[in-house]
Amino acid sequence: MAEITYKSDKNIENIPSLKDKCLRINLNEDIYGTFAEIGAGQETVRNFFRAGGASGSIAKAMSAYDKDFSDAIYGIESDKRYVTEARLRKMLNHEMNLMEERITRDKHPNKIFFAYANTVATIDFAKKYKGHGWVGIKFQVSPDQDYNDIVLHIRFKENDARLQQETLGKLGTNLIYGAFYKYNEPRKLLRYLYDHLDKDQLEIDTINFAGPVFDDVDNRLMSLQLVKNEMTDAVMFAPDGNNVLPARVLYKKNILALRGSFRPVTKVNMDMFEKSYEMFIKENKVEKDRTQVIFEITLSNLRAEGEIDEQDFMDRARLLCSLGQTVLISNFKEYYKLVEYFSQYSKNRMGLAMGVNNLVDIFDEKYYRHLSGGILEAFGKLFFKDLRVYLYPMQNEDGTLTDSENLKVHPRMKELYKFFKYNGKVVDITDYDKSILAIFSRKVLAMIADGEDGWEPMLPEGVSHLIKEKSLFGCETEEVYRDK
């Protein structure tokens, strides 16, 4: 069979057909496994049955559609939900345990087992919710090795249940094939999940690799690939540094977001967060216990130096997570797209904390030329939501301050700005730390790169130590500093 090769991200050549992929699995006398599919038919295993030769590779195919029957097999979830990661993992573990119990290693010493599962909800009859699901595989690559996992979350984009079922079947086939034949190239495996699929059909917004063959895989970097490859608009990392499903974090929350390069995160960034948070939780319709703070980095910022520097991305994410923050990496260049994204998960009041330069950019018409309604359409999408901007002041070279009262926008935008300003959509952060206004990330970064002293006090507590310890942003190691 011809090897899969990619001429480019959009010009694809020599992709094996779904039938060829299934046949290669079916005709491998060592691969043997179970299919458990709930919610969208047995679309994946159907591809393997149709290809032929499945009797040597498929131990069992099942669908427990009745909830009581499903609970009897896999147990009852604490939240009583069925389309969840926890449910998927229970399915994978249960089916794999049955494989180990029923197929003895003595009789089949060369068998490498797998369990494939999905639990999904396709589009509803009203076509209001397009559906989503969890898909995963637990597998071996050698009989004496521990199991590996690939688990991902998908969001359907098609408006027909039958088409969604077919899309799921293609994705499942690509996942199983990739697990066995591309596990040593996880980035390629990720791209090949879209073989015979279009990105308008399916979004993959979370993926995690685990197991001995993926010991060197950083799931945060794999998530970055999802955004880089336009498989999803945004991915999220929890404070522990692990991937997390955005819907789980944002659902029905009051959201306060801070956008920046955070290269590195400074005391100004944290002061902006702390002061805007104090103001936000005092707002009407804001519940402190249901408030989620998001630090967002756009790929446009990551591409500031050209192609994305993935190590640089890792440095930023690590520092923000070390401060206990939740990080979002997005493809959203404009703020209104970020707000629209949040609005998928929550209709509650939101806030954006930003500096003066960011707000001035929002009122720059050049960013909205692609919209038929121009800046007015963008502002309708941005401020139509229950949204407020918290503005952090900027200290000018002469020591004066710029805030919402004296900032300058283009003359054509002056009245539009006044409209939003005097309708309470833009408010100043007044209780800021005056002693840190002269701190800028780019200055800190230059000092680190040049080996200068004195940048450490500009950063939140513990951040400078982590930068030195991990040699982030080209910094010399802690040992070198001590030797000095």
C-alpha cells in the first residue's frame, strides 16, 4: 500500500481509501479488538465489515442504546450524563477487560488488542444543537506492552443526522488506522484524522494521548496543532497544564477574559486581572462562584515573528498555568470573534480586560473590511452581548496617563466610541498599582535575551525562578546565575 503523503495542508495525494485502511487492519493477523458505539449507529465498525476479512480482527461490535441497559453494562455516571469523557473511558476500560478475560494470552501470544468506542449525540430534530461526542481507542502495539489511549472530543457541523453518522464512521476508521500505523508520528496521525473529511464537517477541539508509545508527546503541543491545522478555533489548558474541554469550563459561566502575548506575563498583566476581577464580580448578574477567568493568546500573536515558535508557546502557557490561570489559545484575531465563541457556551454577563492600545485597535476600521457591515457589524456582534470592557490605563513617556476619558481614536470613530463609553460599555480600572505602569513585556524579554539584570522584580512572584530554572525565553539557567 502506498504510504500516506501530504503535498500540503490543502493539496492531499495518495491517501488510502477507507476500504484500504480497514483491509490493512482486518488482514493483520495480530490486531484484534472490540467496537462499542453509542448514539450514532455502528458507523465505524460498518466500514470494517464492508471491507471484508473482519472475522480475524473484530471480536465484538455492540451498541447499548437503551440508557438502563447501558447503565447495567458500564455503570451509572454521577452526573447522569452519557456523552462525556468519563463515560467513554468506562466503555474503553470495560471492553478491554472483557478482551483480556475472554482471549487468553497462552492461546494467542501474538495478539495486540484494542477497544474502540464512541458516545455521541447527533443533531436534534429542531436543528438547534448540532451535536457532539467523545471518541477514543485503547490499544497495544506489542503483546507485552501496556495499553495506549487516544481520546478526543468532536463537534458536528453538518445539519443532517445521517451525514453526521457517516462523518463519525470516517473519523473512527482514520483513528484506528492511525493508532496502529502512525502512532510514532502523532502530528501526522492528527492530520490524517481528516482523511476523506472536510473541516466544514467536523471540529476536533480536544485530544489527549497517553501510554508508553506517547511518553514523549506533550498534549498541549498537540492541542496547538489542532488550532494551527484549523481543526478547531480554540483549545484550553487548565491550571494543571492539561488539556480541558472548553465547554466544560465555560458552560453557563460569567466569563472575564484577558488577551495578551504574555511574553512573559508581568506584574501589569496580573494587576489588570486582579483589579478587573474585583470590579467584575461586583457587577449585577455576576456570580462569583460561577465566574471563570480566561487568559487568551491568539495565534496572530504567536505568529508575530513569522511561523509559530512552539517552544515559545510552551513557555508562555507554562508560566500562566503556574500562576493558577486557565489558558485559551485561539485563532481569533478580532475581539468580537472571541466574544461570539464564548457565547456558544454562556449567555451570562462577560467582561474583557485590556490596555488602552488594545481598545484603540478595536476602533480601527481596517480590521473589519472583510465584513459586509464593516465596523458596525463587528460592534453589533461585540457589544450586543452582555459585555463590558475594563480599561487599564497607559503611562506615556512624559509620565501622563491615557484612559477612557482622553484616549484618541480615528476622527470617524469618535462618536461611535462616545456612544459605547457613555452607555457604560467601557469603564476605567482606577484602583491600579501606579508603581508598575512602566513595566512592559517586550522590555523584560529584551533584558532576558541580553542577559541584563533587574528584570526579575517586574514579574509576579515565582515566575523569574521558573524562567531561570527552565531556561525559558533563552534565559540562562539558574546555575549560571548563581555562578555569576
